[in-house]
Amino acid sequence: MTGGPGPGEERGPDNGRPSGAPPVSYAAGSAFTPPEGIPVVALPAEDARWQDRMRTFVRLPATERPGPETVLDRPHTVSVPRVLDLTLRIGELLLAGGEGAEDVEAAMLGVAYAYGLARVEPNVTFTLLGISYQPSLTEPPLTMSRTVRRRGTDYTRLAAVYRLVDDIAADEVTLEDAYRRLADIRRNRHPYGSWGLTAAAGLLAGAASVLVGGNLIIFLGAALAAMLGDRLAWLLAGRGIPEFYQFAAAAMPAAAMGVVVDRAHWIPGAAGVQSSAVITGGLFALLPGRALVAAVQDGLTGFYITASARLLEVAYLVVGIVVGVTLILYVGVKLGADLNPDQALRAYDHPWVQLVAAMVLTLAFAVLLQCERTVLVLATLNGGVAWTVFGVLHQQAGGNAVASTAAAAGLVGLFGQLMARYRYVSVLPYVTAAIGPLLPGSATYFGLLAFTQNHASAGFTQLSRAAALALALAIGVNLGNEIARLALPTPGPLPPRRAAKRTRGF
């Protein structure tokens, strides 16, 4: 219980505060501020990469960001609305290509700062981009927005946008030239055609079936099923059918091929694990690993609305896969197919075969993501490293599958960030394909099969394991990225500035 005023103190008129004392709201050592003060953030030097500088700016309050010292007079020589429009168009391409919200905001800030707009505040959500510019404290702000209507995975286009932002940040591109280059990027055709992507989907499914124990015939069956599913999805997409139904339809051929393999006793080794390998391989090409990694990355960097929307997108796509596979498995079980969820416990230990299959899977995944041809080799090697680490920790050392997955994904993120920093591009082409061999395809299939056979407890167990593996993948990749940024110092940091104050649990 607090007593009255001490000797020599007079009770003031402000709620019993002693006269002469500062107001309570300004008193030192309040409950929300530590005694040593608010932490500081060291800004990278002006010659550091624009990604490092702008990512730091995104994490600072707008009032504490330093202005672009070398180009303060440029707003008088460029059209502010056109700069904001260009910034929004660049952000739209990045967000539609699967880039994380923080990296999109960093790119938008980089473009605006390069053209001399200091008091700029970008805002990125799942489908809406906004940007606000206030010329001075006494003038009204100019606000513009743009909606992302269409999404498509093309990492070649993503790399071209990053090169454009690099040149803009280096003050090598005028505003009109930037518009022309952006129009060229939009008009550029994808590096691989639709039939090339279909063949890549088949190769990915076949490699995934070998990864879990399939033989050559099962490889061909899984590849054929995946290609049929891919063409079916292309057919539905061309008629404007929502993506949910595309995923449901694309999952059906893989499940149907698994039932056919189980009933075809003339195929060597068809019974048992081979039918499961077909279905598992077919599901690998459909699992939304890219969207999941982006969702967790947005959540870890504080973009909770965008993260929630991405996770909801992942949930809908997974439910679409569940519907397609469950319908076919239910019919297969009624026809007498002997599909056994306990086959998930079977160990397949052929390290060199699995390593080659994992690298082939990564290569096919990179083609599906429309990566540049110069990226394919590095991404494939990164996928081989990921599978090697996982195999050593889990299959050889007997470690936990979730922890082994997180460790392998951490190395994927670390190496991917190093490659991206070396080439000044996005990290996604080097990371997303490399985690392909670690996606929880078998756990997802066996969970669905258990539900089909009315084993709800086993189904929840397998699907919970699949969710844990997926989260371990996403968190491991993000952690590897952050470690790479911490381990690579930027030259000559500027004097530290106050960080954004964050409460702890309040």
C-alpha cells in the first residue's frame, strides 16, 4: 500500500502527484520501457545492398527513417504520381510472383527513395497494395492503391523485376526507361511452355515415388498420373474454374493410378508399398510448399494479416487435394483395393538412389516454378544438400523427423540467401525448389487414407505430422535466411537510431 508524501513534499493538484514532479506519463522507468532505454537498430551504410537498407527501413517507424540525402531535389524533376504508380506496379509483380510482404515493401521503398520520395509509407496485404506520400507536414498526403487480381509463379519474371529495382536503386534508370523495361518484363513469355511444365510435373512425381520406395514401373505410373492431372488442371484453368477445383481434379489421377497398381497383380511388387508410392509421388507436385513458406515468413516478420490470408489459401488448396484423393480412395476401397496405412512405417534405405531422386525432383520443381536456366544447377545442388542433411540426421542417426526437416530447411535457407546475395536477386528461386524433397507427401497421403478407412485417430496423427513437417520447413527456411543476414556484415554502419518500441505480452 502506497503512503502519503514524504518529508518536504507537497501533494500537488494532479492526482496526488508531488508538486514539481514531471507528469506520470513522462516519468523515467515506466512499466513499458526498460531502465537501459529502448533498443537501437544500426542502419546499414549507404553503399550496402538496397535489400538490406530498405528492409531495415521497413522495420523502423516512418518518422525515424533517414531521408535520401543525395537525391533530395529529384521530386521537382519527376512526376510524383508516376513514381508512385511505378512503385505499385513493381510491387504488384513481386507479390503476384509469391514474394514475401516484407520484401515487397522493401522493394517499393527502394524505388521511391531512388526517385527522391522520402516520406513514403507502403502497405502490402494479400491482394491489395497501397502507398502514401506526404510532401511535407503541412501538405495533404497523396495515396494510391492497386489490387492483385491474378497470381502466377514465374521466378524468371521475378528475377527480371529484381534487376530493374537494382538498376533503379543504383540511379542508372530514368523513370521513362523504368516504365519501358517494366512493360518488357510483362510481355516476356515464360521460359518453359505448358507441355514442358507437364513433363516436369511427371518427372517430379516419378522421382518422388522412387524417393519413397518405388521401382521403374511405379516411376512411370506416377509420372503418367501426374501428367494427366496437370493437363486436367490446365483444362479447367482455361475455362475459368476456381483453383480449388483444379487441385481436386489434379489429385484424382494419382489416386486412381494407385488403386490400379494395387489391383494389377501382374506388376512386380505392385502390392504393398508400390501403390502407396504412386499416390505419394502424385501428391508431391500438388503440395503448396511455396505458399506455405511465404505464409510463415510473413507471420514471422510481423505481417499477420497477409500471413493469415496465405495460410487460408494453403488450407483451401490442401482441402481440394483431400477431396480429390478421398473420393478416389473411397471408391478404390469399395472395389477391394488393399491400401494399408501401416505401410508408412516401412523404411526405404537406399541413400544413393534417394539422393539422385531428390535432385531430380528439385530440378523438376525448379522448372515448374519457371526458374531461370542459370538457376537450375544451383537449386538442384541445394536440394541435394537438403536431402543429404535430412538423411544423415533422420535415417542414419535416427533423429526426429521434424527436427531433421527443420535443420535441413535451415541450411537450404542459409545457402539460398548466400546465393541470392551473391547474384543480387530474390532468394525464392534457390529455396522453394530445394525444399521439394522434404515436403510431407507420404504423411499427407496416409492421413487421407486413414480417414477413408474410418481410422480417424490415425488420420489426425498423420495429418498433424504433415502439418508439423510443413511448419518445420517454413520456419527452418526463414531462420536460415535471418542467420545469413546476421552473419554477413554490412560495411560502415551509420550511428544507431531508436528502434520501434515493442511491448512484451501486453
